[in-house]
Amino acid sequence: MAEEKKTVKKAPAKKETAKKEAAPKKAAAPKKAAAKKAEVKAEEKAAKAEVKAEKKAAKAEVVEAKPAVTEAQCFVRDIRITPRKVRLVIDLVRGKSVSEALGILARTNRVAAQPVAKAIKSAAANAVNNFHMEANGLYVAEIQVSDGLRIKRFIPRARGSASPIIKRNANLRVVVKAR
């Protein structure tokens, strides 16, 4: 037990002397440490800048590798006109240039002419603004109508019965391409 006490007493004495000796070195150490930290930070910033430059160069290469887009589309959901009536109008403009199709629709005396013209204008605007195509060379490549949501109602009939009324909607898809 006496030996254990001696070792315990000797250990704190060594630590105190070590602290006293290290105190003058700490004053000089912060200056060197700060300089080293600044150098390390500068190196890290330079490395990050190089990585960013490499990423930008890689992105530029990827952008160049993509093929040019030659078509744009528009999808209109739930037009409150039956698909059968819309098909009569879209058959008039399929395959025509955009300007010619809009001219035909302006003179067509059908209710469906207005939403179809709006969809064609939207598809042409997508092509010009998003894919940088020329407006003069666009034509209606595909135009199709499908059934949309059906609204079901009932009308009262004779002798307490009822008959269903189905109000049909149409979905319209327009694809324009560059010639």
C-alpha cells in the first residue's frame, strides 16, 4: 500500500512540471497552428475549386452529347366536350403546319375548335421556348383524343323511374415536330 501511495504522489508531480514547461510553448504554438490552419484551408479551397471546375467541364460534355430535340407536346385533360365531337375537328388539322392548322380552326364553326387551337398553340410555344425550335418549321405530327372522366347524372322520368345521363369529357394530346 505504501508503494501505491508513492506512485500516486509522483504522478501528479510530473504532470505539474509538464504543464509549467508547456505553458511557454503554447504562446508560440497558436501562431504556428493558425498559420498551418490557414494554409490547410487555402489548400482545401483550391481543391474544391478544382473539383467544381471538373464537374462543370463534365456537365458541358454531357450537354453536348444529347441529341437535338425535334418534337414537343401538349396534353389537355378533361375538356368538357365529347371525344366524338372533338375527333371531327382534329381530323381537319392532322399533318398540317401549325399556322395553317390555326387558320383552319379559326374558321371552323364547332365548339371543339377553340380548345384544339389552344392546345396546338401551347405545343408550339413549348417547342419554341423549351426546345429552341423555329416556329415557321413546325407542323402537327400527332393529334389524338381519348375518353376523359365521365360525369354520371340522373334525370327523373315517368312513374317514378330515372334515366342516366353520362356527360363525357375528352383528353387531347398534340405533338408538333420540326420539318
